Amino acid sequence: MTRVSESQLTRRIVLDIVNNHNDVVKYGEEISSGYKVKNPGDSDQGGTISEFRNTIERIKGYKARLAPTRSFLTHQDDIMAQAIDVVNRARELASQGANETISPAERETISREVFALRDQMVSLANSTYQGRYVYGGNDDDDPPFDAGTPYAVPSSGSAQTRYVFDNETGSTTTRSVNVADNISVRLTSNGNTIFSGAISGLDRLGRALAGFRTNPTNPPSTAAPDGTGTAYTFPTDYEEQTQAIEGSIDLLNSAMNDRFLPERTDLGARLSRLDTVQSMLDATSQSAEDSLNSLQNADSVNSITKFQQAQFALQASLQISSRVLNLSVLDFL
Amino acid sequence: MTNFSAKILNNSVGALSAQQAVIANTANNIANVNTPGYTRRVVDLQTRVARGNAGGINIGNGVEVGRILRITDAFLERSLRAATADRGSANVQNDMLGRLQELFSLTGERQTIGSTFTSFFTAINDLAANPSNIELRSNVIARANELTGAIQTTYNSIASLQTEADQRIISEVQNINSLSGQIAELNARISAAEGAQGAIAGDERDRRELLLQQLSEKANVSIVDQSDGTVLVSLSNGFPLVTGATARTLATTTDPSFATGIPPSSLGGGVLSYIVYDYDPSSGSESHIDLTQNITGGTIGGLLELRGYNDVANTSPFNATGTLVEVASRVEAIARSLLVDFNQTYVGPDRDGSSPNHQSSSGDLDGLQPTNGFAFFNAAGLTDVGTLGLAQTSDLTASGLRNFASIIGVAVTDPRRVAAARDTAVAPAAPAFSPGDGQNMTLLAAMQNTSRTFSIGSYSFTGTYEGSYSETVTKVGNEKSSAEVAAKVAEGSYEAALSRRDEVSAVSLDEEFTNLVKFQKAYQAAARMIKVGGELLDEVLRAL
């Protein structure tokens, strides 16, 4: 027969009450905090939870970078669209000018619009986005294209001005941005490659229409014009002038087909890559959130049920204790 | 004719005395119903044996008090002591690991090393995309400060847990000394009382049993009963703590006589204590024997497992064993990797091999190059390791420092000085940078996904920065949850052992009350018998 002593009885009862009380506190905390795992010891998945948190935070960082990246690339797409418009207009003017029914004076008039187009092209190449030159590579101090040594002839005016690419440290470097783990997207392109041909073509076209040679005289040579071009004499050089105008059309075609159009396609490709990355990040972060939620967050229905059970158990143990502790043979003697 | 009247009176008086003794014992049991360690007593009643040969008809000589029995079971006491030791160890570990795990909180509401690492690398990635932006540059510095802050807080908290464990060991050793002193004194009184008078020194034994149990809570001790009533108390390696009336006083010291070099340092830069016994105090100088590793179980054993034990030959705190040391080592290894690996990438390879014109290949917003190997992360007291200063892990400890996680900081304070640019050309005469260059940041950002081996002291592990942090979280979680399970198991087996002991030895009031009634009735009956015996005599007298 088992002997039951007073100390056994009280300790047992106290222990039960304490255990039940702990359960009530535990589930109560789950409900109020929303977490079933707060510290590493609460689960054997502590490291996984920490990994998921890191993943979610990291993706937040990537996503925050996606929107500005997209708007920057879209901005470049706009620039390319404008550049294409400029080249198209210049080609129209060039065909007008190449028509041998017009006089040198009329050609000179056309050249003014061509120089305006050239200046517009230069300002497109020198455009900034959030304080940085879009086509300046890493060289944030200077614009990519600036007026270099002027042409020897004429001695003044738009036809004299010559724009050259500013070759400094980092000016041809392209920038890229990390948009996901191990995925980076190129942000910028080499300004020299993209714009030099178009600007040079517009230069030659304008000068030819205005009545000046540009050396080397033989487009499609893309070598930088050296500025020693002399003026045409009319009517002897009228034929040569027409050839120079037609030659610059080739340069403009090449700038359009080899530079602007491919660049625009490439921008489109990069933008659609961003969309892919975006949906990938969304999916990854969603699944990480889901996993984290199931690992760490309290299931409120479950917690409330357990809380109520624990509450009943505590009440029961308190009631039982008052009954049992009052039970003594003394009351019957 | 035999005079039975005298017998009636004699036996009744004897019975009165015997029942009184039992009632007195019951009173004593009831009085001690709530006394910890009290073992209930039972009065052993026996029939009185007549001296010599009574002859004729033997009616019997009544009752007498034989002995007072202590109802105890040596095996139950022993298993209770063992359970007490387990409980002591498990509880103290569970308690301290509970505080450790809060440093690695998973709620995301407080900054941990993991969360600050993620935001630091996010800031670096942001700057890589837009290097001339001063705001993003400041952001990198701010996030780096949060990271070093989290590393410092985590490490320092672990270090102070270790110091606390060390101090609790010191005070528990003093408790052991006080307990073993009292046990020795009780040993002396028990052997004197039981040897001279042949009685059971019950109260002294109860007290000693309680003290032995308290001693077991501090450390595992082995207890052997001796024939003279004393107990021999010894540590797990056989070191006799109490022999008869002698108790040996343990001591704690940070400067034991057997240490040859510098004693092992603690995580916080202090010195860990040894538990020693001075076996020849009269010699004037200390003659210590090391008992530190011989104390197992109990609170001291549990604390030692957390705090760690380091061999005297090892001065690095990271060579020690122990849960706290292992976790702190991981934090320290991360800090050292930032000081070495991260700084190396930050400074970039040396562009010019010839002394003294070393040039780093990274540059800041004004095109200036970092000139010190500890150019991004630094720790107070670390100086340039010379030449270009691409520090190696071995260079760190050369300065005599040990714990870098507690002092790691950010060297860069001016956002313009963050070297985001990198000249990637092979050996240029003079590195050139453009202000908008973020290639150095791109290279640093790539470190986030690079797995590396962290190695320190006797610990080594592999992973990315964040990955190794998560692994540490798992490690802490496993330690804590197994300590929690161990504490529950220990509590359960302690409860079971105590319950079994109480089942045999504790006082049951119901039982005592029933006894009270029973013996009170017997006493009343015996008293009535005296009256009857007297009346019988009166009858005879009246007849005369």
C-alpha cells in the first residue's frame, strides 16, 4: 500500500498548479505577441527562421532598387526615341539638301536646322538623371561631350564648333546594379559608342550644307574629323558638296541602324529582364514569408483553444487543491 | 501464592509510560510535519522480559519501549541526492542559456548580427549602383555602425554571462565549504552520541542528510557510511571533502601555484578561476592541486560546462571548452573576418609591389586611397600592420589584443571617405578613379554570397556571413532546447525521488492522528487497569 504523506500531497498540488499556470502564461503570450517562436530555443528551426528573415530583408533591398532602375532605363529609352527622331529629321533635311535643284544659299539655310539638331543630339548625350550624366560612365564631374578644338574653317558660327567625347578615367565604364542574388543588370552604355557616330555625322552634314569640307573627306570613315576642312568654291565644287551631303547620310544611317536601334532593343530587353526579376523576387519573398509565418507565427485559433484548455486545467487544479488539502481524518475524530 | 495485584499495577504503570512515549513521539512527528529533511520516527514497543526465571505461571510482564526507529531508506536517499545534483546542473544551464538565446531573438524586433548584416550589405549594394550619392554613403557607414554595435553587444553579453558563471562558481565553492564544515561537525556529534550512549542520534542524522542533499545540489559527491556513524564525502575523483570530523576547505583562485604561464583569460579579458585545494597550507607558500575538472554535476558542474575550462597552457579564451565559449567564438570569428577579409577586399590588392610606395587600388569620392589595412572596420588598438597593411588573421593577435568582437568599430566617419571606386587595371603606375565608380562596392557586395571558413581557437566553421550567423542561432537554439528538456527530465526525476523518499520517510498527519487515538485509548485503558488493580487490593483489605 502506498503511503501518502502531507509533504507529498502539497508539493504535488503546488507543482500541478505551477505547471498549469505556466501553460496559461505561455499560450496567453502566444496570443498577445502573435509569435509561437520568439527565441532560438523555442523551436529546432531557429536557424531556418533567421535565414528566412535575412532573405526577406535582402529581397526588400533588391525590390527597393528595382523601381529606380526601371525608371532610369525607361528614361534612357525616351532619350533613344528622341535621338531617333533627331536622326530621322536630319536624314529628311539631308535628302532635301542633296537635291541638286537647290542653290548653295538654300543649302546653307538648311544647315542651320541641322546644327540645331546636332546641338539637340549633344544635349541628349549630355543629359543627366538624378544629378549624374547618363552617358558619362563613372565620370560624374564632366559632361561626356564638350566643345573640343574648333574647326579651322570657318572662323566663327555653329559650323566651327566641334563636339568631342571627353575621354577621362571611367568615362567609358558602364554601371550595373545588383537586382537579385548574383543577378546584375547593366544600367548605362558607353556614350562614346552610342553618340559619337551620330554627332559626327550631323557635324559633317551641317558643315557640308553650310559649304565647308571636313577632313578626312571620305565618309564613311569614322575617324575623328581633324578640323582642317576648307570652304567649297561655287559652282566648281557643287558636285563635291552634294557627294559630301550624301556621304553624311550614310553616317546617319549607320548611327541609326548600328547604335540607336540596337540600344533601344537592348533597353527593352533589360526592362523586361527587370520584370522577370521582379516576379521572381515577389515569388521568393512570398514563399519565404509563408514559410516564416508557418514556422514562427502563432496559429491564433490553435493558441486560443490551447489557452482555454490551460485555463480550465488551472481552474480545475485550484478547485481540487482546496478540496484535497481540506480533507483530514481530524475532521472526523 | 503469587501476588497478581502487584502485577496488574506494575504492568499498567509500564503500559502508561509506554503509551505516553508513543504519544510523545506522535507529538514530535506532528510538530515536524513540515520540517524539510525530517524523517518520521516510530516507537518500537516490545513485551517486557522478566529478569531471572519467574517460575510458575507466567502471565507476562507488560510492555516497554524498545527503540525509536528512524523510518528511512538509504537507497532512496541516495537516488534523491543524485537527482538533486542533476537538477542543480540542468536548472542553472537552462536559466543561463535562456538569457543567452535572447541575444539571438527571432522576432525581428531587435537588431541582431544577422539582421544588421543584411541591411549593411543592402546599403553596400545601393551605393554600388549610385556611388557619388552622399546620402547612400552615409547610409553605408550608419549600417556598418549598427553591425559592429550588434556584434559588440552580443559578444559582451556572452562575456558577461561567462563572468557571472565564474562568480557563481566562486560563491558556490564557498557554500560547499560551509556545508562540508557543518557535515564534519555533525559527524563528530553523531559518532560521540551513538558511540557512548548507543542511541540513534536521529535529529543530527536528519540535519546531516539535509546538508548532504544541499551539497549534492552544488556538485556530484559520493557518500559512504562509516561504522562509527560518520559519513565520508568525496568528489568524483576521490578527493575526500569530509572525513570524520575533518572538512577540507576548497578555494578559488586565478593564480594557482601549478600555473606556469599566464592563466587562461575569460571572454571579457579577465581571468577564469580555478577550484583548488591547498594541501600544505603550513608551508607558507601555496601548494595547490587542481580540482576544477574533477567537479561534475550539480550547479558548479553545470556552470563549468557553460563557462568552459581552459588548460593552463592555453592563454586564448577561445581554446576553452564550454557552450558560452563556443558561441562567443563564432561571434569573434565573424568580427575577425570583417577586420581581415572585408578590409582586404575594401583596400584592394597592392598595385605596386615595391616599398615604400604601396598603393591600394580603391579610392574614395575625392580619388584618395585608403592608406591603412584597417581602413573600413577597425578595433581600438589595432594599428597598420605595415607596408600596405593587408592584415592577416595572425596579425590581429600580434598586438596583444584578444577579443576583437568587443571593440570592433567603423574606421570611416566621413561619407566622402568611403572608398567606393576601384581601379581594376593591372598594375597601373598611379591608380586613377572616377567619382561615380562603384566597382569596389560591387566587389564588397559580392562578399555577401561568398562562403568562407571562419576559424578561431579550437573552433572552425564554414558559410556566408549571414549563413554562419543562422548556424549560430541553430546552435544556441539546440543548446537551449536540450537544456530545457534536461531541466524538465531532471525536475521530474527529482520530484519522483523526493516523492518516493517522502512516501517512506515523511509524516502523514492522518496516520499520526489515527495513532494518537489508538494510543490515547490504550492509555485510558491502562489508567483504568490501575484503578481496577487498586480496587482489587481494596477488596482484600476490606476483608481483613
